[in-house]
Amino acid sequence: MATIPPTTRTTHRRLPHRGTHDRAAVHAILDEALVCHVGFVADGQPFVIPTIHTRVEDRLYLHGAVASRMLTTLGQGVPLCVTATLVDGLVLARSAMHHSMNYRSVVVLGTAADVADFEEKRRALHAIVEHVVPGRLASVRPPSENEIRGTRVLSLPIDEASAKIRTGPPVDDEADYAIPCWAGEIPLRLTAGLPVSDPKLSPGTTVPQAVWGYRRPTRRS
Ligand SMILES: Cc1cc2nc3c(=O)[nH]c(=O)nc-3n(C[C@H](O)[C@H](O)[C@H](O)COP(=O)(O)OP(=O)(O)OC[C@H]3O[C@@H](n4cnc5c(N)ncnc54)[C@H](O)[C@@H]3O)c2cc1C
């Protein structure tokens, strides 16, 4: 299905024209975001924890230490909310109150489950590495059996989700367009700097293409 069916919980209320449930749009934002934030309630206290994720088809994977409070809690079927946000620009209006941001964001609701299957766990951990640095897996030591067993992986179906996207110039009050104040957008993008080699690099080690050619994908590129 091209659309993730909206539910009462994922129906946009404010500025709904910026909302979408288009599956490809949701996936693209999750794929571009390096991190997500996971919200859940433990012992009556809400937590929102930043973490690395990856998407494989219609599932989101999270990983971490077996003892992680977040993963232990979520593995018990506690409801969660995952958000991912890409800030594309600062929107400068003529009036203070109409300043805004251009962005693409995703909200995924649901419950996650512990991944028990060893091969699914391995694939998810590989996918997390590739999500951050595509092509990296080919040149590193892959996770050992012990490392895989010592890592908790959770899987969350992306079947209750929404995206919201703002693009374009500021929206000022009609009367304010006459104010001679600069207005527009300062585009922002995440860019990689030059790689810095580990001082303990084995002599003669060359920088692989996945590193020297590293670029963050961006809607604007
Ligand atoms: C970088 C950034 C800055 C923002 N700054 C502000 C701000 O300063 N003030 C403000 O009021 N709002 C801000 N927003 C928008 C905010 O995320 C909500 O969209 C907004 O608060 C109103 O949504 P709603 O009333 O429809 O939300 P709700 O009724 O709370 O949400 C209903 C459903 O709509 C969907 N939804 C709502 N917002 C989003 C979203 N951003 N992405 C994906 N799905 C969404 C979810 O499925 C949610 O469950 C910002 C968004 C981003 C990404």
C-alpha cells in the first residue's frame, strides 16, 4: 500500500496540509535521519531517549545493551512513540511570531518486540551500520556471535505513522509584507567534514571510498 492508513492517533490536526501518510515519504525521512527519539513511560515517568535506528522494509529496528532500561522496558510491550526530525532551514519572517523552520519529521506509534531470531538480529545490526555509513560493512570485522547475543534488538512495525513537511518562504500577515525587513529562508544541511584518521591506524591503511566519499543524503542535493 502506498499510504500508511491514518488512525485517530496519527491524524494531523494543526496545519494538516503539511501532513502526509505517504509510505515512501515516511521511509525517506527515517532513512535520512541519523538519529531518532524514542518516547515511552516507565514507572509513571515519561522519557524521550535519543538513539540510532534503521529501517528495513516496513520495520524500524533499535538496538543497545541488554541491560538498557529503554530496551528492557520497550521489550515488555510498553507503548512507544518514535520521532525523527530533519531541519532543512530557518524561516525568517517579517514578524517575530511568524518565524518558523522548514523541516521533515516522522512520528511512529506502536509497540516493539524483542528480536529473538539470531539471523534477523544479525541483519538488523548490519543494517544499522549501513544506515549510518553506507558501504562500511564491507571493510570492517562483522559482529561476532557473542556480540550479537550480547546486544538487544527491538523491532517496531511502521504501520501507524505520519510525516509532516514544511517547505517554502515565511507566511506573514498581509499587512506586514510592506515592512522593509529581510525575510526568507536560511537553508541548513548536515555536512561531513574531512575524515580524521585514528592515531592507532595500522601503517599503510588507506581511507576507503565509503569514508572519503561520505555525504549525508539531503533533499536539497
Ligand atoms: C523542527 C520542528 C519545529 C516545530 N516547532 C513547533 C513549535 O514551535 N510549535 C508548535 O506548536 N509546533 C511545532 N512544530 C510542529 C509540531 O511537530 C506539531 O505538528 C504541532 O505541534 C501541531 O500538531 P497537531 O496539533 O496536529 O498535533 P497532535 O494533535 O499532537 O498530533 C496528531 C498526530 O499528528 C501527527 N503529527 C503531528 N505533528 C507531527 C510532526 N511534526 N511530524 C509527523 N507527524 C506529526 C502525529 O501522528 C500525531 O500523533 C514543529 C515541528 C518540527 C518538525
